Amino acid sequence: MDDSNSGAVVSLLERARGVFADRRSSCRAAAGLAALESLQRQQQASTLAYFDVFLMLTVVTLELVPVVLLMKRPAAWKAAHIESKERG
């Protein structure tokens, strides 16, 4: 991922793996490492989901702009506009 924090997180995980592997860590330490990896995956998934929703809303908005421009003005609005020109 291109996130600026991704490199730091990966570096932290690699150092943690090394420490745990060197010391033949307990199950508790291994669980902590698994929790860190799970947190990283969750953060990346949340970021990707946000970008997906943002892209979808951008596409929908851009597709609706021509529809708005092609809509006809209501007859009542035209009549009011013509009356205001005749008075003024």
C-alpha cells in the first residue's frame, strides 16, 4: 500500500517477529503479534473501502450532471418568468 505509515508498520512487525523468534516467545507474545497484523489488515481494508465509496460517489455524481442539464424547466416557472418580463 502507498500509505506513508505502511513502511513503519511493516518495519515494526519485522522487528517484533525477530524478537519473538529469537526468544522462543510464549503464546501470549505470539498472540500480540497476531493482533498487530490483524490491526494492520483492518486499517488497510478500511482505507480501501473509503476510497471505493468515494470513487463510486464521484462516478454517480459525474453521470448525473448531464441528466440535470437536460431536464426541462417546469411550465409554471416559464410562465412566471414571462410575466416578470412583461411587468418590468
